[in-house]
Amino acid sequence: MNAFGKLFRVTIVGESHGPAVGVVLDGVPSGLEISTGDFLTDIERRKGGVMKGTTPRKEDDIPVFQTGLFNGRATGAPMTILFENKNTRSGDYEKQRSVPRPGHADFVAHQKFGGFEDYRGGGHFSGRLTVGLVAAGVIAKKILEPVNIRATILEIGGEKDLEAGLQKAIDAKDSVGGIVECRVNGLPAGLGEPFFDSVESLISHAVFAIPAVRGIEFGTGFAAAKMFGVEHNDSIEDNNGKTSTNHAGGVVGGISNGNELVFRIAIKPTSSTPKEQLTLNWETGEKEVFSVKGRHDLCIALRVPVVLEAVTAMVLTDLMMQVNKVPRVVGQ
């Protein structure tokens, strides 16, 4: 579905080429000070057309508060934040309606929604909707202060030199993926539950709402499969739970242990590539050569860090609220 969270609940809305995209937030503490200026840095980090290798589509992305904000403070009612879509080229998609793009949700959306889906720009499946996630993250980060969340790109196209990885895509006239790491400092021990509501389970659930995510690992991750137990175990040093190493990535038994939370995600190459591919024409029933036209990211990973921070903040805010570690009413 389109909603996530128990006490801090996030619902994303809109389609890529519709009037607007946005988010509805339930559980924002009443009295929390919120202004347009709070959003500018993170919204700018997500924008296309700013970095080399990103889509030339540019949107103003000024948050429009429809509900839940009065005199600069959250009211405690559901907060609706919209971002208008002004720079669309829907004609780019009319021409390809009968040929679903490989790697995109065109085919499955058509099957699930019977042809009634808004297919322009990927519709509700588009990465455009991540602007609503970033907005939710801005609010969540304010609630979580002084917890610090920071995501960075580790690799592009298999290269640790990000420029070199991007150049590989440019030279090949194709798209590439990447690896993004997130680190969280200042979390208390005791967040999360064993098994289904473990910290890893909830973060993973939210992370896969980011289009193009193909994998996730915590701490040492898959490298742990090659280690001995005594090597992988983190020795506890004090009563605060500080460990000498952090192979667990800050989570043991599904519960935060007070150390730095560390995890990485794998981002696939952008599905929209100018390279010719074979795809099905569902009107003729025949396969045909197809090339994606329009404005697209060369490497989606370039725009993922701020979105990853946002969904992480959403999860942690919800968990902190469940154990009364953050206020439900600010100033009381």
C-alpha cells in the first residue's frame, strides 16, 4: 500500500505527470515549528538537473502545506504537503504506450490496474514520488534531533572513484547503478522488536519503497558469511553497550544496541537507457526493437542519499515514539 508506520505514519500520494505529488503525515507532534526553509537543503539534494548525470527535468519543489500547519507550528492533525508538477512532457510517453519499457513497472501496472493506471512518466511508480519521502524525512529529522543520519555514495558503476564510474556510463551511452551507505549516530539501545518488527526488518521495508533498490546489508553484511564467529562477534566494552567492533551494524537480535547504525543499499542501473533493447508490443503480440526517449537519470544512485536518510528517519521516529523517546507535544 501507500502508507507506512504506526505512530508516525507516512502516506505518499500523486503521479509523476499529475497535478502534484506529496505526502500525508500523521503523528507529527503538535507545536513543532516548521517552515519552508526547513525543506530547502534536502529538497535541493534530491533535485534532478543539479548534478552531472541526473535528469534535466527541473521542478521548483516548493512545499505547499494544505493541512496540519497553523501559524508556523504543527497542529497535531494530519499534515498534507504537496509539490506541484510543472515541468512535464507527457507526449514522450504517449508514443510508447503499447511497448512496456524493460525494467520499468509499465507491464505489471497494466496487469494490476487493468489499463487505468496513469502511465505518464511512470505514474505512481515514478521516482518523482520520492520528493514526498524527502519531505517526510525533513519532519522526522527535526523530531529526532540530536540523532544524526547521513548517507553517502560509496560506488558508482563498480568504481570507488565516482567520476570514473559516471564516465563509464557516459562512454557506454548507458546507465549505471551504485552503492549508498547510511550511518546513524545517537540512537539509544532498545529500539525495535525481535523477529518481524526488528530494526533491520522495518528499515528494509521502508528502503524498498525507494525505486531502484535491489539489496540491503547491515554492518559487515554479506562479508560475514566468510568470517569466523569469534572474528564477527562484537566485544562489549561498557554498561552503555559500546562495542570494540561493529560488525553487527548497531543491531543485535533485531534491537538497537546503542552503537552506530550502519547499512548499505544496492541501486540498480536506471532502467531508462538510450541503448536499443527488445520488448513486447502488447498490441501486436510481437517483440520489437525499442529505445527509451525522454529525460532520465544516468545514475539514480546520485540522488538516493537524501531519500535514504529520509526513510531511515521515518522508521526511527516511529520506533522512538513507540518507546516515548520523542515528544508527542512539543514544549510540554
